Amino acid sequence: MRFTKKNDGSRVTGLSLCLFVGLSLCLWRTTVALDSAGPPPSIRIGDTCTTIDSRLSVPILIANEEWDTRVQITIDYDEVVLNYGWHPQGSPWEVEGPEQKEEGRTTIVLRRVPGRSALPRPPGVETTAIQLFFTLRQPSPDQKLPFLAQTQLSLDPAGSFFFIGGTLYPRDTRVHSGTATIYYRDGVEVGSGSITRRKQDFILPVYLTYLAQTSDGEDADGEDADGEDADGEDADGEGADGEGADDENADDDAPPERAFTIGVDYDEVFLRMHRITGVDGAAASFDPAAPGEFSLKIPAAPEETACRRHVANLHFRYTGERADPETPDIPVDEIPVSAALISGAGFNAIVQGDGVGAGSPPGSVKFMDDYFVRGNTDSRTAGPQIQLTDAVRILIGFFHGKPIPCADAADVNNNGSIDITDAIHIVNFLYRSGPPPAPPFPAPGLDDPGLPPMDDLGCGKPLPMFRLE
């Protein structure tokens, strides 16, 4: 059979088309195979913070990327606060080619360093691919110096993806943005949490941000604002600013201390502060007769800076009150708890009453919905979660009208009402291997608002629960 030149050209074109289609199918099958082999790869910007005298180090975390050799990342940032700086080399990934930069955005391509392939890791386990560094822009002189600035570092989903091998076919990729916090001044922050409306003890953390010593050699704890001790004598008989170092028994080799006096403000109708403990080497001195303030000593190297360092825990007792005495019909939903430096900080601090700049953000205690365990009708915290006495309490309440401490817990089968079948349910569960109570059981939880739709039983005595946020 003979082929004309036209036929030869058609044959070549056909073979080329077949080759292209075959290659495309091959790549498509590879894509499907890789994407179906496990969870898609992810890129995440780690949350980070820094002080104004430092640079901002931003970790780029990746997971589920065992088959990938390249990744493109596009990061959007606030150019008013941050200025993109540089990246180091020598990590498992390195920057390939020139970066694409524009105001408030940078795009880089990372290539896995040959010979440093990722070891098999469980799905979701992250590793730091690279650290990116930003320099900080100082606030304009006409602005009051704030305590902090919080900004988002966003990964653009359209510009952030993994490549399949060396091709330009991006894989399905999950991206997660992060936040950056820049502390401009010394200050105190109090953590926040949520609590159920029942008498109980809980703890709020105290974070202290302090900057490096001043350039003239006076560190931040040199003298108090009035040149005197912060609170006279502490528990060890020394001044709160560490002047006891002149004592003949002082250890000359002991690390230097930074001393602070911190004031705490909270509503005593709802809360009682009964103890303060130091954290991470800090020593706290607290007088229960004057619960509004405490002194704190922190061993620190002269050049040390800190970014939201956890230095103490405030131990509170919730009184059980639900509303302010002046408005008893309106329950309080949130109780603010704030703290401020009274003395002992350096020149660049927010000191109580200084009237300069924005203060530290307050913490808070929010009231959350009632937690209970189905069947635990009096929300007891000791002993088995469900007992025969719970069935007896349900029967007494049903036949004699005696109030049940937690009505939601007495609705054992969660049908929206309390009757004899709830008591029978408990007996069958305890003694006849019957089905367990409806959720939440055995772990504490919330009532399902949709089952049944008209369940308004409520729980007058919830379990004591606290959740730190």
C-alpha cells in the first residue's frame, strides 16, 4: 500500500494527536492516582508574634506532600505594618527562580532540595518547609503608640498549589492563612475562657510582653515610677524590685531579675481571686487582703526580649451569681478581667494611669450553655455518672412534683418530657443490660436543640465546666 505526501501528513498528525491524548490521559490518571492516594497536600502559615525591636519570622508549614517536588505560594500581607524581607536557604525546600513581588503580595516557588525527600509521615502531620522574614514598619510619629497590632497573613488559594512532579498541573491543595501580632510596648494580657453557671474554681493565664533593655544600660526594672519599692516587702522580705540583692546572703551569680507590680481589675460580685502562681521561673507575691495587685519577679538575661510570655496564673472562684444585683432580671453573659502594669516596667510600657496610647486588651469570662450528663439528675461530680438514686429522684419528681436539679438530665430518653419511662430506662440500663441514656452520655455535653423540637426543660444545676480559649 502506498501513501501520498498528504496521507503521510495525516498519519503524522494522527499519531501526534494520539500521543498527546495518551500523554494527557496518563497525566490525568497520575493526578487521580495521587489525589486519591490520601488527603490532599496542605500549606499553612503559622501564627506568629514579635516585638518591635525584632524581625518577624513566619513559618510555612506543609503536610501530605510526599509525592510533590514543587510548591507555589502567594502570600498577601498588610504593607502598612509589614515589609517583606528575605528567606534563608538550606531547609528541606529552597526558593527556585526569582520571586514575584508587588505591594502587599509576594509569590515564590519552592523546590525540594535533591536528596532531602520527605520521610513518610502520618496524614496531617506538618513540617516546616521554610521560614520567611518580614521587617516591621514603625507607626507614624503622629500616631499614638499602640500596645499591639494584629494583622493577617493570607495564602491566596488561586496562587498557592503543589505541582505534580515537574509539570504545570496543580494538585488539589488546602491552604490555611495565619496571623501576626506585633507588640509595640510593654504590657499585660489576661487570657479568656468560658464557664457554666455553677460555683467552681478556674484559672486565667497572665501574659507579659516586655522589650529589651534600654540602650543606656538601664533595664526595664531599674526603678518604679516613684523610685520606691512596688509593694514594700514581698513574701521573702525583699523589695519587689529586687533591691534585696544587696543583702549579704545574696548570690552574686544569680541571674538578674526584672520586677513588676501588676494590678488586676474584675467584678467581685461574680469572682474572687484567691491565689496567684508564677509560671516559667517567675515568682509571684500575692496578699489576699489586697487582691487587686501582685508583684512578680522574672529572671532574665539582660538582652532578653519576650513575646507574650506566660508568667503567672490567676486562680479565681466563681461565686455562682447569675446577674448583677442592680439588674437581677438580666443575666450577665460576660465578665471582663483586665490587668495593667502599675510599676517596674521600662520607658516603653503601658503603666496604669499613664494616659498614653491604647491599653492592653482585657480578657473575659463568658458564660456558656449548660453542660450535663443524661441520667445524672443532680449533676454530681463524684461517684458513677448514673445511679439508682437518679431513677428514684425522677419518680419522686413525677408523682410528688419535687423539683429535679437538672431536668434535661432526667429526660433520659430525650423525648422532651419527664415520666416513669425515664426511671425504667435507668433501671434497665443498670441491671438488665438495657440501652444507655440518650446523648450526652457518658461524657458531658449539651442538649440537642432539635430533638425534640419543643424541649424547654433546662438544667438549673449544670455540671461545673470551664474552657480556656
